Amino acid sequence: MAGTLQLWYWSQFLDHYPDQAFASQLQGTLQHGVKLGYNGPLHNHTWLEVNNLPVDLDNIQHLCHKIKTRLQEGCLCLITAPGDVQLVCSPVGVVPKPHLDKRQTIYHLSHPWKPGSCLPSVNDGIHSSFVTIHYESLDTIMDFICEHPSASLWKADLKDAFRHVIVAKSDVRLMGIQFDRQHYQECALAFGGHSSPFLSNLFAEFLHWLTSFAMQSVVLLSIVLSNMAHYLDDFFGASDISNPAIPIQMLSLALAALGFNHSNMRARMDAPKSESKWNKRHNRTT
């Protein structure tokens, strides 16, 4: 299985992470892939015949392109004997991305969802501990903006962040799809898996720490002020510095150091807003 997040990229930073138990967990996932958190009857069954989600001609072309690209990347495998590996297939489809003129490939790992099905879905067997995420509050950033009304706001997000995280060999058989009379096995986290956000966020947490560590070095050198947070693959913050692009530059360096495909990063700088406007927005969201 191919993947851009290699242990030798991360090892030079893992020893410095404050939570060494978490660092050891990350080291194991980088070596062996992530477990999906599944515990159910599909461990002993093959499931090949599924009906894919309805798609039009444009979406069929999208799927053909994505499958070809994923095969070239080595993160999708053609399975010629799906019964031999006890492949479990779920419907595949395409959904539009909110507010963007783009499409997102989705693996319907919640199929079948109807009561009384002969076998439950993959998502139905994923333990709740692999689903629950406690997100950090925005209060720290809001307080920072109130204290530094001239701060610049920035936002950057990683495109296709799930694709960076490789699934353990013991669980990839649960990530099967069938398309155009061929069977495939996905080797990375997929949009549509209940545990994908939680597992991807483990890597985002470390990326957040490394970026903050780099920012602290800049703060010490040039006496600048900055604050950062992240929501899954969306990173954002406020900086009261002469060069507002520094946080995004630090994030880009951290992405490159860890092996993320940082060419997919999208970044945006926002003009400062007045304290009163931020207070109004804060009141609406709390």
C-alpha cells in the first residue's frame, strides 16, 4: 500500500511531542495503518453484490477518472479474486461539495441501513470510541481578536485529507467497491466512513502541534503574536503580525516536513474585522 505519510518523515518530530503515549500510537499507525474500529459479523463474510448510488454521465466520468488516479497512486487495488480475500463491498457514488463546483466520491459504508438486513453495514459495526471527537472551542481565538483588533484572519484547508491516511491490512477488505464489473479495494480512509474523521483528526492534531511549534520559534525571533485552531482538515487563526502570511507559511512547511501533499492546500487571508462585528458573530454561535 502506498502513502505519503512515512514514519521516517515523522520520527524526527515524534520524540518531541508532549504526549508520548499519543506519539507511540501515531508511530504504530504510520507503520501498520489505522484500524477502522470495526467489530462485527463482516469479519467472517464476503459481500460483493451491491447497487451503487445513482449517477449521471458526468458522475460516471468522475468515477472513472478517480479510480484511474487512485490506481496510479497505489491507494486503490484491483481485486481479481474478491472471494479469496473475503472482500466486503459498499455502494459508491458521487455527491456535490457544498458551496463548490466540484464533486466528492463517497463510499456508502452505512449500507444497508434498513432494519432486518441479513448483515449490518460496515459503519454499523464501528465502535463509538472511533467516532466521537471533542473539538476545541473558538473562545481562545475570539479573545485574541478582542485583545488585538488589528489582527489578520487566515484560513487554510487540506484537499482530500482522508486520502493521506492508510488503512491497516487487516481492515482493507472492508473497503471494497464494485464498478463497471470490476472489484476494487480502497487502502486509505474514505469519505463516508464513520471513523474517517476521528482517525484523520489524529494526524491533524500532530500537524497542528508542529505548526504551532514552528510559529513559537517565529514569535521568539520577531516578537509576533498569533493564535491558531483547527476543525478536522480546516486550519484557521488570527495573527497580529506585520506579515500575515507567516502562519500559512509555517503550516506549509509543516505539511512538507510530514509528507502531506501540500500542493493541495488552499489558503485564504481575510481582512480584519472590527471587534464589534466579531462579538456579534460570537454571540450567534455560542
